Amino acid sequence: MSQPSARRSDPAAPAAPVAPLSQYVLKLTSRCDLACDHCYVYEHPDQSWRRQPRVMAPATVETAARRIAEHAAVHRLDVVRVVLHGGEPLLAGAARLDRTAATLRRAIDPVTRLDLRMQSNGVLLTPAICDVLVAHDVKVGISLDGDRAANDRHRRHVDGGSSHEQVQRALALLRRPAYRGVYAGILCTVDLANDPIRVYEALLAEQPPRVDFLLPHANWDRPPARPHGADTPYADWLLAIHRRWLADGCPVPIRLLESLLATAAGGASGTEAVGLGPADLVVVETDGSFEQVDSLKSAYHGAAATGLDVFRHGVDDAAAHPGIAVRQSGLTGLCDTCRACPVVRRCGGGLYPHRYRSGSGFDNPSVYCADLAALVRATAPAPAAEAPSPPPDALSPAVLDDLGAGGGSGESVRHLASVHLGVARALVVALSPAAADDPLAAAGWDLLVDLDVAAPDAVRTVLGHPFVRRWAHRHLAGTPDLSHLACVAAAAAVHAGADAELVVPVRDGLVHLPALGAIALDADAGTAELSVSGGEVEARAGGRRLRVRPAAPEHPDGWRPVRRAPTGDRDVLLEDVDPYRDCFDLPVAARLAPRAAGRWADQVGRAVRRVDAEAGDYAPGVRTLLRAVVPLRPDPSGRSRSAAARSAFGAVAVTPATDDATLAVLLVHEVQHLKLDAVLDVCDLLDPADPRRLRVPWRDDPRPVEGVLHGVYAHLAVADVWRRRTDPVAAAAFRRYRDWTAGAIDALLDLGALTLAGERFVRRMGATVDGWSTG
């Protein structure tokens, strides 16, 4: 059967230039070990799988790899994604997977960055296969539809037996520290018979880095099941999860929901299911045939065929195929109904296969049109959770390499800032269930949830404050202070300019508003009533009433604002009032007098600018991640001291520095610790259970592996700063720190306690040290 027209076109129009393809699906196998009754490969009209070889031959893999590399080189692609698929790719076995991945990397890595992935049902996953995936950096996504009852509704063996226990075993394997780095996420197919919240909770229990929900493949000839009288049941099902996801603080990225939120803000979609972004993908079947997106098999027999193959045709030929080209044409590739729709730029006409109807081909709206419109209307016009907790593979090898070299680009350190925000969100969400039992906290949580939808920037600002994370961490670690959640919400309301009425705790006569300051009230009061409106706060306790506007330059008696150190692009907070700042194993200073605060602010500003001038590789980290400087008490010995704490990410504590040059070194040193803390939040660089310790020249006591790694990363930066200075003292300091760093790098690599990602990271540090001139 011939391919129906995707869009009517002008036969006299000149041929458009070929748009390059950057995504490839390699059908490594054509058979599966499950018999899922909703599978588009085996259970829909196209039955071409029956004539395909069971596995892709090595010669086919080599030819496909060469074609991909040639195309990437000609079009100068920055990255190429290849997904090993099936059937079930694990049927190929560990040895064939190893050869296939090696072939692809050997051909493509020299030309462009290869993002190698696999989609699997997980049934046959073993440690041996996981070792192969780790060795070749192959990220694997697992298909799971929820708890046992939900998953077994469709994903069963041929004999009807359950696959759920085997899939859970595979997911447990991927959660091991050794394999966590290749765990890409979970793909779940929507079924209205399953309870959406139970499905959501079952998926979260598997700790996935990412979740993607897939609408069941259907079209106008084979419409999806719909309960009688339900206009938008699929939207209703997904929106139930959306509401819970937002209330939970977006603990895991959900690709479909994030894409709807991103398109609402004018951004790009991350999925072909919505948005107008180009779908630059081609499939290579086990016999080497080029095919269009394989979900087209749900339309009719032969729908995905192109008549092309890797042996006789290049990728340019496949990219020029009308069925592939139309999916890269954006708005012009849609039917007249869709192009006239006011929400088309957000829904994008839906998934291409879902538009099929006999007689008009794909020149129709999606069979899920009403559901997509409801999803678009219901999702907020601004991304309420733009920075959810990032997945363990959130740092790509390129970003990890960039950071491992010592400094890190602005883009890389912004990744780390989003990691911190995700962790802070997750911590606050984790304590939210207990809020129901605390009236102050319960009201604060409700306000924070509302503001996260109405004013997400304000919530991000407050949750990003170092000592909000520290407070949540301490509470969860067993030092309870749940009512402080009301203060966090009040601060967010001030930033948002929103109206709110709250009762908040009074600590030692002060009401603390994170990142803003503290209001002095009756010292005997346990709580205070707070009214927030238009950025102004009125606090009432006992017989005292005080009204303040935190953003105003004048400060009434009783208002203790957080001072700020201007650095050019933004201010660094000079935090000497937050009750949770005492977390550095060094004594913090009391509230500074105004003149002393002015000196501190001036010196911090000069030190940050000095980092710009003489340590530019480290400036993005300092400027992006340094949120607050905490003054410490002077050290009795007169030494300059500094500290950072993982639980107070973004804050650096320092003793009064003799000059801005000294302070610049201290800031670079401590921000390195912050950077590595954020990396370790999402990347397993070492085995945390390894009890061994190493002796290092900068400490008297043997250090654990993580402590040595931290010391090396910080001293690498300090050595680099001294290397750029020209005086004799600097030269001697450079040699000392360089030698410390080089020796500890060798010791770490020899110990065998690092993961593959950890070895890669440490070797990048070693390459930086090796590249320095010894003078």
C-alpha cells in the first residue's frame, strides 16, 4: 500500500534543502519476550516485523554507524542520539550489545558527541549487561505502567504470566551506585483503567531520574477507548498527576508535563507529542531498512516504510523522504484545522501517527485533540516547576568533563544551580506531610504551593537561599522546627508582592524572613501575626506592631535587613542574621555593626571582581553559585579561615580577611567545594561505603575518599589562582598546591574506589595539572 499524503503540497515548488537528522533508532532485535497487547509493533496493522531478521547483523551495525557518522560530519552536528530498540534489545545478549556499542562509539565519537541510549522492558537485565552499559555509557529507559495490577493489565508474557517482579528487579539493579549513572528513566503508557495517583506513586517508588507518559497509540480509524460521557478522559487522568506533581514540588522530571509548561512560557518542547519542534528521527530496522518513526505501524501496514536502506542510501536520502521531512516542517506540516487553532503552538497537533484517517492520511487533527486542548488550557501559563530535582544523569559527560577540568563554563555551573534548587525543593517536599500536624506549618505549606503556581520565581528565590535548605535538612535529620515553614512562605509572598495572612514563630524576639532579614518584636512572644501585601510586611506580637518594606532603603527600628555586597551583575548576601547560618564547625560572628558591615560588603565585592580579573575560569562558579557570605569570628591565631557546608549550598563562611586578594582565593576554594557537592548530589563518583582512608599532605589525619576528592578539587583551583599571580610568594604557593594536587590525584586513581564517572572526572583534573607549565 502506498503512503497517503501527509500534507497537500505544490508539485511545482522547489525542493527544500535537507534538514539534518540527529536522532536514530536502531532496531537491534525484531522479536520480544513479552506479549503486550498495546504494542504498536506486534498488535497493530503493520506486521512487517515478521519478515525482519531476528537480530541486526554486525555488518549492518557497522554500515549504519558509518552512515550516521558521515551525516553528522557533513552537517556539523554537535550531538547525535542513537537509541538501541526492538523488539526487545536485551534479547541480543551482553556480548552483542558490547560489540554494537563499541562499533557505534568507534565510528561516531571521533565526529561528534554520541548520546547512546536503550529502551527496554527490563525483563532480561543482568549485572553483566549493566556492566556493558556502564562501559559504553549507554543510558537505559525501562517500560513500566505502574504497580503490579496496572503493569499486568498489558505487559505480560506470552503465557499470560506477570512481568512486574522481573521489571522491579531490573529497576533495583539500576538503582545500585555502580549502575545508577546509566538509569535514564521510566516510560509509562496511560491506561484509564488504572488509578493515576497509584500509578504516579508506584513510579516514584522506583526512584527514576525521569518519567515519561505515553498516550496509547490510536487514530481516527482505531480510536482510543473513552468512557461514555467523558469528553477528555486522558487529559483528566494526566491532570490528576499534574496537580499531585506540583503539590509534591515536582520531585522528578515528567517529560510531557514539563514540555507543556515549557511551551506555555514560549520555550521548546522536549517531546514529539506536543509542540512544533522538528522531529528529526529515522529508524533503522534489523535488515538495514530506513523507516519513519516506528509508531506509524499503528496506522496501516507499510506506513513507516521508505524504500531506503543503509547499504544503498545515505542519511540525507532518508531525511529527504516526504514522510520524514514533513515532521520537521513545523506549522506548515499540519492540517488547516490545526493551523487555525489558537493553541497549536503548544500542542503542535499532537503525535504524528495519532492524526491518521483513511482517505485523508495524516492531514487531520490528532484523535486526542480534545484531550490535548484540555491539557494546554489546564497547565499554567508560566512554568511552576521549571527546575525540578534533576536526574542522576543530569550532568552529561561533556558537562562533567568541563567541571572536571577545574573551572566550568556558565552553562555547566547553571546546571549545578538547578541541581541545588531541585535538592532544596525535594527536602521541603519531604517534610510537607508532617506539616498537616502543625497549624503554622500547614498554612505556610498551602501558601507556598499556591505561590509556586502563581509566582514561581519568588518561590525559587527563597528555596534557593542556602539556609532554607539547611533548615529543611536539619528538620529531617531530627532537629525539628517545622513552624519555620511559615516564615519561608512569608518570605516568598514578599518577593511575589502577594497578599497573605500568617501566624509565624518568634525566635528570641525575632521573626526571621529567609534571604530578607528579621523583625524584632516582643521577646516573650512565641508567635506573631504577619500580614503581607504588595511587598510590605506588618508584624504583630504582644503589644508591639512593626511595619517594614524589605526592598525600601530606609530601615525602621526593629528591622534587621540582610546586607548586600554589590558585585556588578547581582548582589551577594552578607548573612549575619539567619538562625540557621551556624553550620560550619567554626564560630559565626554576631550581627555586624553598620560600619563593619559596610567594610565587609566592599571587600566581598572587590574579591569577586578580582576573581573575574585573575581567575576567569572560576568566575562563572563564583558568580553563579555564591549566594551568601557568612562572617566568622576572627581566628585566635590570626589565620584566614573559610568553610562551606553541603547542607547550606551557596553559602561560604570566612573570617575577616586582610585584603581582597586573600578573600578571592578563599572564595574560589570554597566554591569548588560547592561545585563538587552539587556534582555528587547527582553523580556517583565514588563508592560511599568504601572504608579506606588516604594520607594527604595538607592534613595530619588520614582522609576518607570523598574528603580527598574534595581536597584535590579545591586545591586544583587554588593552585591555578596562584599560578596566574606573578610575585615570588605566589610562585611558591603554586608549586606547593600543584604538588599536593598531583600526588593526591595519583593516589585516588590507584586506590580503585572511584566509579567510571569518578575516574573520568579525576583524570580531567590530572590533565589540567599536566597542562600547566612547571616554570
